[in-house]
Amino acid sequence: MKIDIEGHEIPTLMAGNKFWQEFNIPLILMEWQWVPLKFNEGTISQQTVLNFMAFMPNMRYQPFVNGNPLNKDAWLSWPNDIVWKNYRS
């Protein structure tokens, strides 16, 4: 699944609790560049990002780039496009 909703990825993914419980999506391609941009502009809070970082593993997803796991503490320096891999798959 590809998420490309111009900076609204975090609230959209977090609103889909039932969806994530019912469907097993192996990979989610997400444009990450919006997250640090919105954080630096002040339109998204660090707490929102941290809540999202806790939410995705709850839904059994881990962030990767080029097959390598990303350090969750370094989210401001993640590349523009990342993959959330479902470890239920």
C-alpha cells in the first residue's frame, strides 16, 4: 500500500485502528519528508510524532529503508520515502 496524502499520513494512519486490525497489509510506502517539514514549521508536535511511533509498532509495523530498520529516535533525519513493514506477514 502506498500512502501519498501530502502530509496527512500520520493522522490518517492513526485513525484506521479497525482497518489495521482487520487487514494484513505487508508493506506501507510512506512519504516521510512531510513529517520533519511540518515539525519544523510547528504544524505537527513532537508528541504527535512520538504517539505515531508508538502506534505503528502496536499495529505490528516497523520502519525500514533499503531493507534496513530505521532508528526511531532519529526520525528527523529519516529519508524522504520509508517503508513500514508488517512483522505479522
